[in-house]
Amino acid sequence: MAGLFISFEGIDGSGKSTQARLLADTLRRAGHGVTLTREPGGSAGAEEIRRLVLEGATDRWSPETEILLFTAARRDHLEKTIRPALLRGDVVITDRFADSTRIFQGITRGDLTATVDTLHDLMIGVEPDLTLLVDLDPAEGLARATARAGSEMRFEDMGLAFQTRARAGFLALATRFDRFRVIDGARMPDVVAADVLAAALAALQAR
């Protein structure tokens, strides 16, 4: 596929959504075709699943059921949004992708890594060219996330221990895949954005 696929990952409240938007705006101003999207969501069918998995009680779904729901949403997202944009030559920037499922469903509530990886291989089979992990202390991230409130608080409501396990999982994943760049999210947004842009431009140049 001709385009460049960039994902943003991190715990809730890390600032990754803000950084994804800032990067998209900067690249558009520089003349690049950009598709900014998100998970769960990013296509009509996936947005319907988003409401199911992000709203409601923390025990609404088992981890196994969540894996199936997120994989279904990701497959539709891939078919309807990501793949067509890459074929057009766009830079696709997604706020979360498969790494979030590897962490939030694969390791934080038991060891389901093999299940997540098997489903990913069968139904998705695509990895980003570049993954930007916006890293932040879990207590600060949770404080930011709960301050904004809203209806999509199911994972935030799982508490600090859950977010702490998730952060450790993301950092471990960053050592597993060369496509990761870890960005310190504790700094001012414009400083974080400068590091994000540098990593994205390096990936564009290497494409």
C-alpha cells in the first residue's frame, strides 16, 4: 500500500488524541493527504460497536467478548477506512489500533495474548508503519481522563491499578516492535508535538 500508516497508543489521559490531531493538522498544512481516524470506530459499523465497548458497567463484557467486539470493529475499520486511504497514498493516523487490544484485553485482566494475536493474524494482518506511544504516569493520566468525564468512561472506571498495568504493558510492547517510538507525554503539548512530528517526518522520508 502506497500510504503511510501511523498509530498513536497510550493509557487513557496520555494526550495521544490531542497529538494525533496536531500531527494531522501539521501534515495537511505541509500538503500531505491525511486521514485521521480512531479506534474503536473510524467507520460506520465500528462506531456502533464503540458505544457497546466504551459505555456501561466495567463488568459489562468479559475480556474474551471484548476481544471479539474490538476485532470486529477493527476489521470494518480496516476495510472501509484504512485500506482505501492507504491505497490513495494518504498518511493514515489512527488514535489506537491493535496494540490497544494486545494490552487492554490481552494482558491487563489475564493472559489472553495468544488469543489476541491469533485473531489479529486471522482477521487483520496489518501493523502500522510507525507507532507513537505517548507515555505518562498512570495517576496523572487517570486524573486527566476523569476530569473530562463523559459517557465513554468504562475503562477509566477500572481504576489506577488497571491503568498502571496497561502502561507497563505498552512499554514492554515498545521493546518488542521496532516500529514503536516512545514519546514523553508529561511535557507541554507543543513540545510533545515537536517530537511526534520529527518521528513522523523520519518515517515519511524512509517510506
